[in-house]
Amino acid sequence: MKACIEHTGGYVVQTDTFTNPIFKDSLRRLFTPAGEEGYLGLSSNATFEVHCSKDIKVAGVLGPASALEKKSPLVSEQVVGVGGTTAWKLCTLSANTTLAVVYDIVAQHGGGSDPTAQQFFIQFVTRYLHDSGVMRCRVTTITRRWVEGSNQGDLIQGFDQEAAAVLMGRVVSWKMEEEEEFDATRWLDRSLIRLCSRFGDYRKDDPDSFQLRPQLSYFPQFMFNFRRSQFIQVFGHSPDETAFARIQLNREPTGDSMLMIQPTLYSFSFNGAPEPVLLDVSSIAPDRILLLDAYFYVVVFHGSTIAQWRKAGYQDQPEHAAFKQLLQAPQDEAHAIISRRFPTPRFTDCDQNGSQARFLLAKLNPSATYNTSSAVSSEIIMTDDVSLQVFTDHLKKLAVGTADRCHCRRSRCLAPTALSTKCSPPFHCAARLLDTSWINDVTGFGIPRGNQDSALLGFSAELTLLCYSPWFPASSWRLFRHLTLVDTPNIWYLPLAYAMGDWAPEAGDTLICEAWECDDGCDPANPALLPDPALDDYIGQAILTMGAFRTSNIVQLDFYRGNTVTANMQLECIECAALNLMGWSNPFKYPTIQPVNGSFAAGEHLTVGTHQSED
């Protein structure tokens, strides 16, 4: 249905039933639009043509249009969106319909003395049938001049960072649907690093000196929020919700599209007039009401103190008329936003610590989480996502050349034998046990043999984690650590307190991890002794991939023994955020692991002849 809607210019409303007020209000608003009296505000039978100088070619259009297959020398071989033509059909056209045209530069310019050779032209011809029955034609012609690539001042003088963010959103959304193995987050990060490295002002290898000019200063923030939006993080959203969001992003003007990427947040309090505040968890305060406009939904969020006063009924008392006005102000503003938007957004009225507060928290920068050492807000967000500050710090390091990029180019390392520790992510581990049926009990009291020398240890196990590459024995390379004592069952022991070591690139992108309980083979006092299947208790096995750390620095593994989950372990990758930002790819390539019945046998290693890295 998405292709049908976009190619015909139709409208879509997302609700669960036809009786939902959102559907009724949207349908009513469709037939009573703001604009010329007596008209629906919808034109039809429109065509959109692009003409340009021979220096550039048309790659395609991103928007609610279908190709007319008009062939021309101006058509680029590179296709983005609806391409292969210079003319498109739009069945419907409104004042908010927005198309993005992508061009391909086919000639080199700059530095010449002939002023006419330094200019190029772009022309848009739009013909449409007005709802009054009159055919109209609008022609827009633009001229620009070529400049030297080193002349950064002229290049960014007319840069519109909001329009650029929306265009990036449309391109990424199209790529995610058209390219099967497209990594949206990595592509965005690489593009942002290249932009900042070229147009930033900085001293080499000095992140503190990095600055962006005003024309670019907000663009990294836009990309940070876009990376966290429903357009990229589709987990938790149904395919219908994702399609609906992308349809709207692909047709709405820049202002509305920016609300989808980076919502606006306003504060209402007794301290003054309503004011915009940072889209950050630190903006939450007990005596403050927040209004979030995320385009698809509008949220009125009451701080804990405000919510208590409202529940106590203070707004109904004459002496607290100011409090009543404070409660009403964000409601009026929210309904004003809803009344002028199509389709009608969802409205949520919630309180701090309430279940509906998640709609606001999901959009805020997680500057205060459960991992934050110092409290900077009255609210924390339970997430492992990095904050805007961490994201910006990594970006600065990569842009100025401080961070070790492993000399990566085109997904290959130029010097794979000299990879630094920055390309070997260090890990920390935490664990808990879920099933004690594997314990080799010789005491009769459920105490593992490894602990029977101390009655103070209680029901505990000396746990060992062994991770190795399936392509060569664990004796040549491994991540191996004794976790000493883990209480059983179902209790985490010293979360992320154990340093596992560095994941060497030559080990590949996939590891087999085994959990053991030490009895007579492995010994915490002798870290060199690996578990022995004949002497130690085998708990279970899990498979760990480097790709698991792309969205979070912490990954939880479920260890299986047969069909039973016997233990959980958490692994934290210290450098993975920086590696993902720099777009690093492992140069050592191996076939994909295909274990039988979901796991390997205890201690089993795959046998291969030789392994070789790509140059």
C-alpha cells in the first residue's frame, strides 16, 4: 500500500478503528482545509519537470510522484528515489507537497577566468489543474556558480542545515527500503564525520579546538536525533507505523519534517512565560509542565509536584486561580497545534513517573541514566544509549584525526597486521545463573565442589567465561576470565566488574562463548588453566557477534544447555561506540557460522585449513 499511496499522491491516516477520533478529525479536516474559500486546496493532474545545465544530471526525485519515463541526456545513470527521467506525474498537489530533487555532478569546475563557465542553471516547471478547473503553470529558475572546493566559505554560505537534515532523512529512508544490507547508522555517521572533518575549524589532533560555523552548528545534533528516531530504530514499531512515518517524511515541508526528526519542547511554569527548553532529560522538573510536539503526537507532561497539586484539586480553589491558568495554558497550545495539522496527531496527557511518560522520555537526550555518576536531573532514563555529549565528543575526536581509525578505507584496513588496541575492543562481563541442575553435587547440599572448602560461600559457583574464535583453537587466542563467585539462582554478581580482555580483529566477527563452573580442571588461582569437560561442570553456550554492539555498548547473552537457558551474561564493549562512529569494518573475513541445532557441542571447534586477511 505504501507504493500505491506515494505514486498516486494519496493520503494516509494511522488509527486502530474508523471510530477513532483521530480518523474522524483527519477526514473532516481533509474536506475543510485552510486556504481559498470554497475549494479543497487540492490540485490534480500535475506534472513536474526539471531542466538543468549540462554540468549536472538528474538522479531522481524523493517524494509522492511517479515517473513519466521522459528520456533525456540530463538523466543520470545513478538513481536515487524515482529516477530514470526528468518528468514526473503527481496525481494530487497541495500547498504542503514537497519534492526533493537529487543531482549528479558530471563535470569538474572552479578556478576559471570565464564568468559564464562558472554558472549553472536549474529550472522547475510545474503544471497542475487547480480545483477551480483552471490549468496553471509555474516556472522557477535558479542560477548558481561553481566555486573551488577549497573555498569553504562560499560552499557553506547558503547551506540550510534543516533542509539538509530532511534530505538526509529521505535518502536514508529510501536506502533502507531499497538496499538489503544497508547500515543506516553507519552510513549517517560516516557522512557526518566527513562533513565535520572538511568544514570544521580545528587544530590537528586537538578535539577541544573543534568548532563548526553557524551554518553547520546544529547539523550534528539533528543527525543524533535522527539516528534515534523511528525512521532508523524500527524495533518496537510495526511495519505499518514505520511506513506511515516515512510517507509523511517524504512529502511534508521542511518545518514539519524537522519536527519528526527533532521535536520541540516548551516549558510552562510560575517563573515566567512559556519558553523553549532543551530536548533533554534535564528539562524535567517537579514544578514544571512540558509540552512536546513530535508531529505524530503531542504530549503534555506534568512534573511530580504539579501532578500532586492537580490531584489535590487546588485548581478548583479561587485562591489558586494562577495554578488553574498554568494547567490550562499547555492544553490550549496543544489543541491549537492539533487543530492545524493533518493528519491529526495523537494527544497524550501524562504525569511524571506515569506509564504514558514514555512518549516524552523516548525523545529526550539521555544525559542522565542509571549509569550516570552524578545526578543532573530529577528524572533518569533507563537506557544504554549514548548521550548527545558523548556522541559529540567522539565526533570531535574522529573529525580532528585524534581517534585511531585503523587506516580503514572502503571497509578494508590498509595495515591489518598493525591494528591498534582501539580496533580491539576491550570487554567487561557480568553474570547470573538461572538453572542449577548442572551442578555436580558431592556434598548432598547443592554446593558445587569448587566451593566446599568454605561454608561461608553458601550456594555459589566459581563461574568461568570462555570465548574463542571457531576458526582456530582457544589455545591460540581467547577471551577467558574467572568470575570467581556467582550467587545462585537469578542474582547478578558485581555487574560488569570483570575485564575480559581485547577482541582481536583476526579472530573474526563471531565468537563462541562457553560458561563453566570450575571444579578440578579450571582454577581461579591459576588463570592459565582452561575448563576441562571431564573435570568441570559445563553450563551452556552462546554465540556473540560484533554486530550486536551496533546499537548498544552492552549486550546480554543467554547461555543454552539443550533447550534450557542456564545462565545470562552481560558483556560491555568499551570502544564500540567510537568504532561504530568511525565506520570501522573488520578486514578479516570468514564464512558465517551455522551451528547445528543452534549451538556447538561443549569444547567443539570448527576445523579449517588456513585463514587469511584481505589486503
